[in-house]
Amino acid sequence: MQLAVLKTPSAILKMLEIGLTIIIISVSQGVNFFSFGSGPRTFFCGGVLVLALVVSCLLLATYLMGSAKDLQKTPFELMMNAVLAVLMMSAGAVTINTGIEFQHAPFKNNPADAINAAGSLAIINSVFYGIDTYFAKLNMD
């Protein structure tokens, strides 16, 4: 196991991406009446979060096993980061839109703030994926 790889920008970004994704999932599961929206919205946002968590964990594990240089020669990481940046931005926008709809709902414990927080974290996470895309491109060249 190569722990020195954890000091590289790509590994640091992977850890930030994983951490933010776990926080978003925790907020979505821990707040009463939390909703990403209708069925298709929930399916999309949940799918994006699970995809991001699985792919980022696998890429970080690949780094730790010493295959970072081999992986960075392929376009896989570049493409996954770019796709996840777009998907995470979309999921964040959808979630914030749902939070705005919930702000005027007559709930005793209105989840609008938690929904907006989760959406904002998803947008911040998309920025991390975008920066990670840049570093993946640098590593590929």
C-alpha cells in the first residue's frame, strides 16, 4: 500500500469528493421529510450519489494499491471525473430546486434548509470533480 500517494492533488480531491458525497447522503437520510423531489428526481440524484461514491472509492483504492500511474495513462479517470462533474452539478441544481419548492410547504419541521444544503454541497462537489478532471488531464499528458 502506497500511502505517499495520499499527498497528491488527485488523491486529496478524491478524499474530499468521497467525504462530501457521504455528507450529502447522510443529510438526505437523516432529515425527516427530506426529498430530492418526485420519483424520477429521487432516482437520478440517488444514482448520481451512489455512482460518485463507488467510482471515487475505487479510484482511490487503485491509487493506494500502486496503480495510479497506470490508471492515469488511460482516459478512464478523465472521463469519469468530467461526467461526474456534470452529473453532480445537475443533481445539486435539481435538489436546490426541490428545496425552493419546499420552502413554502406547510410542514411543521420543514426540510427546505437541509435540502438546499445538500444541493449546495453537491454543487461544491461538482467543482471538486471539475478540478480533478483538470489534474487527470495533466497526469494523462
